[in-house]
Amino acid sequence: MSLGNLKDVKKIRIILHIDFDYFYAQCEELRDPSLKGKPVVVCVYSARGGDSGAVSTSNYKAREYDVRSGIPIKLAKNKLKDVPDAMFLPVDNDYYSEMSDNAMNIVRKYTQKFELVGIDEAFIEVTEKLEHDFDRAKELAMTLKMELEKELRLTCSVGIAPNKLVAKIASDFQKPDGLTLVKPEEVKPFLMNMSVGKIIGVGKKTEERLNEMGAATIGELARINIYELTKEFGKKNGTYLYNAARGIDDESVVESESITQISRINTLKKSTNVVQEMLYDLQSLCKDVHGSVIEQDFSFKSVGVMLVLDDLSIKTKSRSLKSPSTNQDELFKTAKTLLEEAVGESQLLVRRLGVKVSELVSSKGQDTLSKFMTES
Ligand code: DCP
Ligand code: CA
């Protein structure tokens, strides 16, 4: 290999886009496994009451009936009117955020170049870590998928490519539970027959306009010259489309703020308001949270508990410690006191129980942010 080529290899990045499958609906299946196999529709009911509002997302069974994000709930009910086991559930944003935190904390462990781009998607860059080796990136993605499945029972789809644009298209390529690797030399053929609507930022309007200009696929878009594109869409967007059609995208992975908390949540076998009956779960949640704290070299200065009560309302309590701790017993004792207080203040049964630690400090004594900044 000539020196020039070697330089080019050094410039090539390896970026993964991770996107969780039918996220809200998958979270619902997790807390109620009896939903599995049934069409599940997660709904944002509007204040007007009844069935007014829109579908937030649906699982893949419901998508077979063409029930998708954004359609009116009434229309979704109509499409599923002959399916007696179809389930319509209200959104539970707190729960999805908690699941997202847990999932993203696992993803973050794989690299410091982590960018959160939505509740259920993230980019990570592993170029240096894997010494420019795309085959190793595929192995890393498989390990990550396995860990997410084992720890949280969540499936996701992963795209691996030399840039964010192609990685995002790749993660969408084989959904659900997909893994698509697009090596630099495969970028052009991969994009060729893809619809222009797959390009990040190309919405319905732009897609229609491009279709009118003779570009239904990305390959056809690549045949339109830059002058025509900038004339139609302006300099910035025209240039973006021109580059995108060639699989070129230099956007860097922008590191998101580092971890601020670590939490775990469990559904109790039986709803109860007797603290004694929750201690086994509390102990196991504390053990998991503590394990994650130690694994990531943190100590914590604040402990919290979260209770999901029988009417699905949420009660939280937290307390700051005198000094940062790594002690599992201190975590358990504090969480137990908080649990007793929380249960004492409520008449309702507890359905789900969560434990959280926050105000994380790296074991070297620096706060989390400065630790990541000095290491990056
Ligand atoms: N979402 C929403 N309303 C939309 C689109 C999405 O409330 N119009 C929410 C619900 C989704 C989550 O955001 O679960 C993630 O959006 P995605 O577009 O990634 O869709 P899903 O994860 O549901 O499905 P997919 O398997 O296609 O990724
Ligand atoms: Ca998703």
C-alpha cells in the first residue's frame, strides 16, 4: 500500500447508528409479556377525550395492519376492528425515559464518542478503538446487541458505515433486530436503488420535488448536477443533497453530556404496600445499580427510589449522602428508608419499583464531565 493510501485509510471513520425497534411498544411488551404476539398500539390521547389523539408507535404485528406512528387513534381502531386481541395503551413517557437511560448507559460503555440523537437512537464512533477495522466493528455491534438483549431484553437495529448519513440508512435497512455493515467500497452500490426519502432531512415535500426532477432513487439523484440542485434547494441544501447522493457526509459524532444517573426498575411479582414484601426486589435492584456504578468507576452522592402505583401514578423520593459512596450496603439502607417513607405516604399498592443513584463522581475524584473531557 502506498503512503497516500495509508493516509486515506486513516481518514476513514467507523460509525454505528443504533436504533431500538418499535421502542415504546417494545417497552410495553417488556412490562407485560402477555402483549407479545398481539398488535400493540401506543397512543397519545388528546385532552378532548374519547378516542381523539394520534398513534405514537405500534409493534410490528400492528404494522401488518398498516397502523403506524402519527395516524389518528380512530383510524387505527378501525384498521384493527376485526382483531379482538389488539391492545391500545396510553403513552408512559417516564417509563420509556427510564428504559432509554438504562439502554443508553449500556451503549455508552462501548466508546466515549457517543451522541444521543433521540430517546431510542444514538451514534457511536469506534474508529480508533477498533483501529479502522470494519470487521471488528461488526463483532462489536453483535456483542452490544447481545448485551442489550441479555440485560434489558431489548432489541435494536444497528447500521455500521463510514459516516452518520449512511449508518442511519443502514440501521433502517433490516429492521427489526437488524445489523447492516456498509464498508466504504460498498457505500455507492448500497445507496444506488434506495429511495431519496431515506436521506436524513429529506421529508415528503423534498421527496416529491426530487421525484418530479427525475430522481426517485439516490442513484438517480447522483445524476443531477450541483447547479440544478442548488438552484432548486438553495446553496446549503443543494450541496448537502449532492454530497448525500454520493454517500459523502462529514458530520462528526458530537459527544453528548456524560451519564448523570444510573437506575434500574422492576415490576413486582404481586402489587403490595408492605415494605417487607418488596425487600427482595429492592436488594436485587440495588445490587444491579451498584454493579453498574462499580463497573463504570463511579461513586454516587444521591440515592432515589421510584414507585409506580396501582393507578399508574409515579412517586419518587431521593436523598443526598454526606459524601460520595461506593458502598452497596449504604445504597440499600438509604433506598430502604426512602421506600418506607414513600409507602407510608401513600394508600395505593406499589406495582413497580425503581432504584436510582445520581450526582455521580468518577472514582478518581473528578466530576463525570471533566473526567470525560480530559480523556477525550
Ligand atoms: N414517536 C412518536 N411519534 C412519532 C414517531 C415516533 O411518539 N410520530 C416515538 C414512539 C417511538 C419512538 O418515538 O417508539 C421512536 O421512534 P422511531 O421512529 O424510532 O420508531 P419506533 O422505534 O417505534 O419503530 P422502529 O422499529 O421503526 O424504529
Ligand atoms: Ca426506533
